[in-house]
Amino acid sequence: MIGWRARFGVIIPSVNGTTESEFYQCLPEGVTAHFTRMEFKETTPEYFERMVDDVPAGIRMLSHAKIDAVIFACTSGSLYGGLGYDQKIISQMRHEFDVPASTTSTAVIEAFKTLGVRKVAVATPYEAWVDDLEKRFFEGNGVNVVNIRGLGMRGADVWEFHPETLYRFAKDQDRDEADALFLSCMGLRTLEVLPRLENDLGKPVLSSNQVTLWKLFKLCGIPCSDIRRDFGSLFTRDAEVKRATLGSQNK
């Protein structure tokens, strides 16, 4: 049976050409990911609002695949409306199909808490007004943004941005006082660069695709240690914490 351990449901912007490839490289045996799209051609308020309008239809279509959990997989789109906007989207998804649900921005905040991140540096492909929205959302959730800078991109050019170039841009945004570096946007190709950035910076490096996949693992009860590829210390540290907790309980 397809997805005999878990079936992930993922709603992504129509312009996203990255997430499916990165997820498929990481999923363990018996776990599948099923995707649907929301219309989104460029970063404008109109398209942000149109995406949310597309959520009910997307959830209904994913329900036909008998998914076990669903996530609204767009960072900026899930925080566009400010503090609490992600929770409204989650409620909307749960109303359409009652399975565990989350959003990328929700997963980012949970990942920060898991790793004890209180100060973060952020690299994005966005225009400045979107960076401002993200900074306010993070700080409203108790995480201080010590630096955030975007590339001024608006659409398909995001997933055409080469990982080697992303590495240098992201590294330049890090600050010594930051507990972690976050690479924002599901369209960025980060699977190739996260382990290298973590090694070179000596701190956790997170990305939108990484935290979204991590949250789906958790929603479906799949051990983080089962990931097929190295997708950063978020997965390994979570697995280590779980092993330590189980060890103390068995003493």
C-alpha cells in the first residue's frame, strides 16, 4: 500500500518548483507526500489573499488521497496577516478536513523553541516589505531578529537561484549574536547547503522546506531519525532529545 506509514498532504504556491524534489529525496520507506497548489505567480498582497481563498479546494482534493496530516507550505503566505494569522489558516484547514494541520510559519516558531533559539538572523529572497512582515511575526512570537535581508525576488526566479550562490548570500546574513540562521521561503533550494552552512558557521541553520518536513514527521509520529538525507541538525537534535528522554524514563 502506498504511504503505509504516513501520507503527508502539502499545499504549496503554484510557482514553487523546489519543495517536491527536496521532500522526495528525504522521505523514508512507507512515507509519501501528496501535493496540491494554490495560485501564486508573484509576491503581492493580491496573491497572498488569493492563496488563502484556494485552501478549501486544496484540502478537499488532498482528502481524496487519504492524507494523515496537512500543512500550508508557504512561509510568507502563512504569516502575511500578522500574529495569529497562521492559526486562522490551521483552523480553516481543520474545518475542511479533520486531520492534524500546521503551516510553515508555525513550524518555524516551533523549531526555534525546540532548539532554544532566542535570536535569529534571516536570509530571504523577498522584497523589504515582506521581510518587515516576517520580522514582526517572529518578534511577536518571542524571537528577536538580529538581522534580516532579502534579495528582492518576486516569483519563479526564487527556485532558479543556485544553491552555491544562496550559500554565500545566507552566510553573509549571519551575525555572531544569532543563535541560528534561518533561510526563509519554500522556493529556495536548501537541501544541498544546510549541512555545509551549519558546519561552517557552527550553529543551527534552518530553512522553510526543512522545518515544514520536520513538522510533518512530527504530526504523523514518524521518528526524525528516519530521514533519508542529511537535512540539518534540527532532525538530528530532535532525535537525540527523544532518545535521551526515553533513556531517562527507562531508568
